[in-house]
Amino acid sequence: MRLKTQESKLTVTDFSHTEPKKESFSWIKQTLDPSASYIIFENDLKQQGGSIFDSAHIAYTYLEREKFVWQQIIDMDLSREYLVIRMAPGKEEKVLGRIMGYGFPENTIYYIYKAKEVRK
């Protein structure tokens, strides 16, 4: 097996830690690179008290230490925020467990997108 690589609209260099992008969940899904894996956390600002974008959150220290790239996306129309974390294939469940262990609320919604595999 090997991973299929394709051109994508969203590359690692587009990931920024400085300011959330104002986009939608649909935009996120359309721009994911199929050769990478992602965990996307979703937070409904109308239902939960705090933001998952708080830079003091210990999960961000873990992401930086492990050299993961991430992007914060906010959907102003739906009052939702998304944390999109890009990683190498095969680490999705381990990374998810670690991040949840660093204190994201149990009722935080998450999505796992695994890299597309192509069999020869």
C-alpha cells in the first residue's frame, strides 16, 4: 500500500497559529489534503461556555512540542469554532487520546479524517 498524493488547496504552510480564519465546516472538508490525516474539534459557542481557541490551554503546548500543525477556523454564521490538526497517517487515535487527556471537555465533538490509501 502507498498513500495517494494529490494537489490540495490547503497546505501545511497555510496553517497559521496567529489568527482564526473565518470559514465554514464545508470549506474545511473541501480543502483537506487527502494524503494527510486530520482531527477536527468542533465547539458550539452557543452551548459551551469557553473557547477551545484559548492559547493557554495545555493541549496547544502538546501540539507545539510534537510539531503538529493546526489551524483555528471560526464560522461566524453558526457560532462554531473548529480546531483542525494535521498529522501523519496512523497517529489519529493516539493524538486524539492525548489531546482529550489534556482537558478538552468530554462533550467536545471531534471528527477524524484519515489519509486516503490507494492499493497497487
